[in-house]
Amino acid sequence: MKIEVLGGFRVSFGSSGVDLGTPKQRTVLAKLVMSPSRTVALEELIDEIWPDDPPRSAVPNVRTYAANLRRTFEAHDAGQGVLVRQRGGYRLEIATDDVDLFHFLDQAERARQLNRRDDPETARSLLSGVMPLWNGPPLLGVPLGASLAAQVAGAQEQHLLAVELLAGLHLAADRVEDALPLLWRTVAAHPTREPALLLMMRALHRRGDVAGAISVFRSAARVMRAELGVEPGSDLRRLHQEMVGRRAAPASVSPAAGPGGSNDSSARTSTTPDIDGTDWDWLPRPVAHFVGREALVERMIGRCRAAAGPAPVVHLIDGMAGSGKTTLAVQVARRLAASYPDGRLFIDLRGHGEGNAMDPATALVVLLRQLGVPAPRIPVDVDERRGLWRRELSARSAVVVLDNAADSDQVAPLLPVTASSVTASSVILVTSRRRLLDLDVGPPESLSVLSPEEGLRLLAISAGEERVYADPESAAEIVRNCGYLPLAIRLVGSRLAHRRNRRLVDLAGRLAANESGLASFGTGERSVAAAFTASYEPLHEVSKRVFRLLGLHTGHYCISMVAAMSGLSYAKAGQILDDLVDRHLLEESDSGRYRMHDLVRQYAREKCLETDSEERRRAALASLLDQVMQLSIAAMKSLNSISDIYADIGDVMPERPDLLPGSETVDITWVERERSNLNLFIELAAKNSFHGFAWKVARVLWRFYYVRGYFEDIQRTHELGLAAAEQLGDSRAVGIMNNYLASALAKTGFYHPAVECLERALVEAEAAGRRGDIARIRGNLSVAH
């Protein structure tokens, strides 16, 4: 039996390959392979496949996967007894040499030991022979949980160390041409990995290509500044300076002298950077024209200037993707810069990329380096590093932007405590797409979308004032279709600026028709869809599913509706909705009512159509509409005879009785508040061919609409209900819809159409011999006549 995990996942017996089954089954096998000859508990396998919310069937499912694998293996003689079921788990009886990854790691460790024993040539030969085994990352294409992902990451690090060891051995043996291909591949894949960069520069220098070595350093320095906000380490800088013929100036810490030349305890210290030309201004370039938020900017600046004492001022800025949080923070920081002369720091904490958030320890290094603290002075211990950051910042008056924070745990270690003097207070601006609820720094500034006037000003700046003001109606329609979201307006404006011949009225029409979906708002990394993806991907799988399903309805939801459509409990649905609100993927318009921004809903719908099968979408809509109908029936009890409703629509039983009654307060006030939303649900049912729901919900709501005088609502909903009943071929439902539609037509003066509806209803009732219906319809006919 041979198992290959490098560059994929393959199992073979001799020349015969094995079908490893479904993705989850492959994950089970991968977990066993990565724990050879060790019993892996059932709980470990479940956690690997379903890290957040395992289904009730998790245990039998895992046992089925294991049984399938055992049958597959035992179809081959060499597979007998390979997969063993143990008490509480499973064990794969394989030798480590039968797995290519473990063979590689064993040989790499032997090479390290040989090198330590002063046998570099044997070590070099051994590593050279085993290196071709590594033809890609381990378990490529297999769904990985937390444990497997950690093992893969560890194996990849061991591979890099082995590559660097082999390259170093090649250089020691004066085999530069053997070292360079290894190093080129490594540096291309890991452009900030300093050990590989050092070896690359030395190899090129050894070959006589000094210019190439210097070019490698400069390229790496650019990447480090752009992606990490740091300068290359001291070893790289020293080697670079040796190559260009100069030495680095020693770093020094120069305490400010007090009166008479002696050091004053209240004086601030400054750290001289150990890199030539260090720029104290790390803030991004501000936008050319800042639009809107003027009152908010002035309020934040006023709070900073009014602060007394050495305590730092911390501003939290949260909002949905594309709402302009970073732009606002940079604008405020630029306005404050003159009052905080000792540093303008900026770091992207990458809090919204999937598994890509910067850990506090790394962030502290970046910030200390931006302050000019030499790398050798930065402690390895995280607590000591945090202490150094707070001491350094306490001696300065600086403005710091912590952008794209993931959560409070990421931010808390980066916040200063106090300053060493009243002249050294700093201001910290933290932006996040999540509400950071655990930081005791005062209320956040939550950004909403722009006002229509601000949106028009932003479009005029982006696309050109003459074009916008020449057709203000189309411009207003474009801004409205952008949802007044700054990012969307800027992207559409930029597109207009590069298409001078395109008329605003044409673009407004395309956006209104939604011809190209979110693609209208940019493509690639700089787009509305990319911004929303960065907020969507970190969600747990259950939250992702709920988020996608919410895109199917254009109106509001209450908690029980979401619980019904997602199959979750009321409490679990409420927790997920609160999390989506905290992440600014959902808005809570008032207590217990939730809706999406139009562009977020469009994104969620596109993800739903892309990810969820039609069967799953229809099942969710059916459950949602059933809950809407049950809530409507419950709300009408004080206004209508429930027996009359059931006489028309039948005795409909709730699909989720656990959500009724008591999950929400539903009464006539609830119907009034939800009136337009309930109309949208009837439209949703009709559009998706849930014809029974369409006419039944319309019938349930009729008396409320009639008593309150909402005759246009009756006409709108009952025309949809009538069409739905006709689609079903349900003659009695057709008669019911005609009868109640006539009430609205008669009340609004359309007597002849009302008579036509009632005569059609009468024909159906007489054909069926329903004497009660016949009497009622004839009475209504007399009123119409």
C-alpha cells in the first residue's frame, strides 16, 4: 500500500489506484493518514469535518465513511486489516515510510543530523535525492479542518527549512548553480522570507551578479513595506550595505535633555531609526476630494482636542464594507497630524480575509518598526513586546490608525494605556466591519451610507461635474442604485470617467435593470463584490448559509421567519442575526426586524444561486412562507373569525409549531407595521410558483386591508392570488379571489370590473352547489349593482 499526500491525495495498491470517495470521506482518511498507527477518536474526526455545528447524524456519517474506506481497502489483499476500528475511534496501520510526506520529513531530519555531525556532503546528497518527492502542498484538494490545516502548515514550513538547508549546503560546496533554482522558486512563492533572501543574495554575489543581488534586496524591501509595513531585517540590510559599499549607522536612543543639559524625567525620548531614510508618515495617501461625514469629522477632532490629561483618545469606527471607514480614519488622522508630530502610523490588520488576520504579536512588530525601533530591540516574548510598544508610544505624541480590525482580542494588545506626560498623548483610530463590543473606550462611530446629496457630490467628483449636473435625474437614479454606498459610487463614477461617450441615462437604465449584477460595481480585487466577500468568507458555515438565504427576499425578516427558512431554533437564529448585524452584513431597522442593504442582498442572492441547489432554495422559501402565513393567521385572530379563514383556505397546520405562538408578538399593530413587507412576501410566493401560499396569505389579510381602507393593497395582492389560483387550476380558490378582489374594486369605484369578478365567482359557486357561497356572492353583487 502506498499513500501520496504531496501535491494531492492518492492511495494505491501496486499499480492500482483507489477511489477515495466523497470530500468528507477523504477528510476522514486524511486525518487517519496524518496520524499513522495512532487511534484517532471519533470526536476528532467529527471536529475535523464539522468544526462549528456538526449535524445530529455526525457519528453515523463518520462510521459510514470509515466502513466505506475499509471495504475499499479490503478489496485488495494488501489492504486487509489496514483500517482498524477501535473503541471510540479508528486507526490506520501503516508504516511512515509508506507515506511520501513522512518519508520526506524523516530524510530531511536525517540530513540535519548529518550536517550537525560535520558530514555536510552526505547530508547534501541525501536531501538532493529526496527533494523531488515534494511536488506540491500536502493534501491538495482535500477539505481541511483546523487540525489538518495546522499539520499541513507545519509540513510546509519543514519543507522550506529543508530547501534552505540544501541551498546552503550547495553554496558551501561551491555549487551555486544547484542552489539558485531552489532559491528562485522559494523566493517567488515567499517574497518576504528572509533566510531564503539572504541565501539568494549570497548565491548571486558568489556568481558575480552583484546587481542581481541588490535587485533582490530592493524588490523584497518594496514587498515588505507594501504588505507588512516593515523594513527588511538587520542581516539583510547589512548584507545589502556591504554590497553597495557602505555600512549601516548604529542605532541609538537619544533622551531629550532637560534644563541645564541633564536628563529630565518628564522629557520625551525619541528612537533614531536604524534604517536610512525612515519615513515617520505611514498614513496612506488621502482621497483627492473627501465628501460627506463633515459633521462626524469635526466631532472626532473636537473630542481629541478637548481630551485632558495623558490618557490616549481612542476612536472606534465601524460600518459595512464599502462605507468609507478607512477613508474617514485617514482623513481624521491627516487633520490631526500637526498636533501629533511624533509619528503617523498605519497598519492593515487584515481582519476580514479568510484566515488571514494579522496576529497581535506580528502587528506589534510592524508598529514598533514604524516608530523606528531597531529590530534587535524588539523582544521575542509577546508580553514584553506589548510592554515595549506601550512605553515607546507613551513617550510620543502620535496618531495611529489600526485599520480592518477583526475583533476586540486583536485590538486590545495594541491600545496604549497612558502617556508619560501631558504633552505626549496619542490618538488611536480603529476601523472594523464588526462592532467591537469588548473594548471599554466609549461608543463607536457607526457609519451609515451617504445621503442622496452627498452621493451626488461624490459621483460628480468621480465622473465629472458637468456630466452629472447636466442630467441630475439620471445621476440621482445611479446613486440610488448604488445604495448610496461610497465604494459603489466611486467605482461607477470611475467607470463613467473612462467612458466619456456613455450617457448617464443609459447607465441608470442598466443599473435599474440589473443587467450585470454586482459586476456593474467593479471587477477583481477592487470591487463591491470583493469587499463583501471579505466580510462573508470568515463566517461559520451555518452563518454563511443563513446569510445566503436572506438574499432571497427583498424586504424585512423577523427572527422566527429566519429560524423557519434555515431550519434552526429560534435562539440560534437570533444569535446568527445578531452576529450578522455586528459584522454590518445586516441592519436591524427596529427591535426584531432585519433587512439587508440592497447591494449586500444582491451579493447574498448571487452567492445563494451559486452555492445552494434549487431544491434547497425552494425548501427554504416554502418554510419561510409557511411561517409568514402562520404569523398572519395569528395576528388576525382579534379582527377576523379564524373559522371563516379556515373555511376558505383549509385547516393549514404549521410546519414549525415550536415557533408559534410566543416567538414574536403578532397582532393588528404587527400587521400594520409589516403591511408592505407582507405584500412583498405574496409577490415572492407568486414569483417562485408557490401558488397556494400566494392566494391563501392574500385571503388571510383581506379583512385587515378592508377595515383599514387599504383597497389598493387588496387589489394588488388578490390579483396575484387570482393568477396563482388559476395556475393551480383550483376553481374554488379562483372564486374566492374573485369575490374578495371585487370588494376593493367596488370601494374604489370600479363597479363594472367588480360585477364581472362576482359573476365569475358566482358561476363557480353554483357549479359546485355551495349554497352559502352563492348567497354571499349574490349579496355582494347587489352592493356592486
